Amino acid sequence: MYMFYLTESFAADVVCIKHPVEGIVFGDTLLDEGILQNTPSLMEWNFRLSGCGKDGPELPEIYICGLVDMRALVMTLLRRSKGSIIKILKEEAAIERLGLLTRPLRIGALGKRDCYLSSAFDCIKRRNIKAVRLAVINPWANAVGDSIGALTVLREVQRQFRCAGITVEVHLFQVPCRATEYLYHGTNTNQWCSVSSLPMSVDKFQKFDCYIDLSERVEAKEATWIDSRLRCAGANASHIQMEHKRNRLALKQSVSMKLGPIFETLRKEGRELVILHGLASAMERTMPESVMKLFARAILAHTEYIIITVAPFDLRDERVVDLSGVMGTLEAYMYCISQVDAFVSVDTSLAHIADAFDIPGVVLFTVEAVGGWVSYYPFVEGLQVSQPTGDHRMDYEAIIEGWMHVDVGEVLTHLNRVVEKKRKSLGQRAAEACVDEAGNA
């Protein structure tokens, strides 16, 4: 979380950029002079100075934002030769000198300034707060996969509040993004009191009892992304059951009514459906088209699957079905994933959505390590295409080399294994249900 103020008034628009598959409307790009002039604006940032009171000039208005929108704002100011007007506050002493004397309780196990949820609960009970107002700074608004993970973290935070017997109102703050706002509102009704835009004023921030900043860096390196974010939210990840670290999403009936007939038609042949997905939001995680065709031909030759694609793909076969024409919203994207029997995908949101619906599959990783993202997904396996650098430097030659030597047969072996694991799991559940039904008879 960043706090800042400006020494001059400043205004800028945040623009919309639509993702062709996930339907995301990005909100971290600022409308600059002469750039994207015809792009519809999603919101406007207006940073103004306070007026003068009877005792002299009032303190500047202080704002709070996350890393993404701070970068966008700083870059825009620099392009307009106004970089000197922004003042970023880092030290507690500097914040106090500017008059911010009270702050909500920060929750987070970050190393030097630990405040676990258990400690926060004790503090809340001592203060006799009946309904806690919790602000959450979400830096992952424009990344669907990360937002799904953040949703899992917040669900666990709410669960622990309930277990402690404390009522909590969760208010999310993030840069505007219609797709992830759908995640928080459309798929998890009534769990969040509000989703509001960043930056927010300190005056608004001070009205909360507690806050969690999911953009904070955890000092101790965690094995998985979800564990590091749980620590960031003040939860002891080692004490949380694996089931609570998995994703859970729901779909509205309207999308089923619209797209359901498509899948009913596809299943008339009696074949199972597999999504083959090679498109990621970053080039270094995207599968080259030549490799996509290699995978598709192998699936067609060695399995009975019908291949579903949700991004345009140039391979004509009666068992390859391109559904990119019905994409364009996150809702449609999620529904298509929920309706297949398996998937093969690059490192993108598809894997996290598949976990939420128990869809088995294989994820191919390039710049990220396998273990950091799918460790808690029982029906998902990861394979390393190229070795991650560890510092996010992109070695594109090594990545392309990795794709050229990917073992398609090994991928299909892993796919068969997780599909069989899912079948056994379903069989076990059915057997347990029969035992329960016999016991209740």
C-alpha cells in the first residue's frame, strides 16, 4: 500500500482495454494526451488540494493506492513533466507529521511487524467492536487468476472471523476492473459489502477498524503463492487445511441457459471434451501456434477427445471446435471451462477456474515454478517447459527452446493420470453416498 499527496491539482482518466477471451476490462492504463483518445474512460482520477481554513492552509489531501495504480500515476506525471508534484509517504513519522495520527489496525504476518488474525481478534474484543469494518487493498484486480486466489484468501479470513465469533464487513478496494468485480459480486453473493475504486482518501481509510494489504511483501519466502498471501492476510498457512486453500466459484443460471445447448450438442457423439488453451496475457507464458498444432494433432491421434478452443486457432478438423465466438465475458469463459472433462493449458487463469469446478488437467509453466501455483489443486498437475529465472527476467530464447523440446507424450500421460484420479474420486464419493443412504434407511 502506498500513501501519497500532490502539490498541484491533477486529473487523469483510467481507460478500458478489453481482453478477447476473458472479457477483462483493464483499468490500470491512464489516458494520456494524444493516446487512446477514443477509448471510453472507466473512471476519472481527480487529485485536488484542500482549501485554506481559518487557521491557515490545510494539509494536502492524502490518498492511498496499490502498486499498479501508483506506477500508472507516476508514469503519467513523468510524461507530462510533473513528476515532482507527487510526494510518496513511506515512514510512519512522515505520516504523523502530516496529521495522520490514527490508522486502522493492520493485519498481516509480514516478518518484522507481525499481526496474526488471532492477535487482531484479541484486540477487536478488547475494543468491544460489534461489527468490524475491514478494508482490503487488492492489487490483483486486472489478473483473473490472481484475483481468484485472493478470493480464496478472503474467504478463509471470513471463515476465521466467524470461528472467532466476530461479525465482519469486508470492503474491497482495487483499480476498476469489471471482470474481477463480477468475480466478487456475481459468483459470491453477499460476501462483500462493497467493491470500490483506488485510490481512496485517507479520510475514508480512517473510518475502518482494520485493513489487510494483499500487495505487501512477505519476508520469509513461501513455497506457494496462496500460502504467502494467507500470511499477508494474517493467517497461519501451516494450520489451514488444504481444502480451504482451494478455489470455489459459482455461475449464474443465465449463462447456463445461453451456452448450455452448445455443450448438449457437442456431447451427442458420446465423446469427452478437452480444452486446449495456449493464450496467456503475457507473451512469455503463451504457447507458440506451431506447438499448439502439435498438441492438437497428438490429442486427435491418441485420444477420443473433442478439442475445445476458446481463442482463435487455425486447425481444421471435425473434432476441433472453436468457441472463441461466444467468449468475450469472464462468465462465458468460466462456464466453458466448467463444462469440459479435462484441459491442457499454459499458465493462465484457466487452471484456477478449473480447480474451482474440479476439472482435471495439466498446466505448462515457463517463467513460474510449478510448485508455486498448483500444489493444492488435487486434479491439476504442472510441467516445467523452461526453467524459471526467479527474478522475472525473461529469457525468451530459453522459453522458445523449451517449447520446441516439450514432450507431448509426457503431457498426455500426466493428463490421463489426473483424469483417472478424478474418476476414482467420483467413484469413492458415490460409494460413500450409498453407504450413508443405507445407514439412513
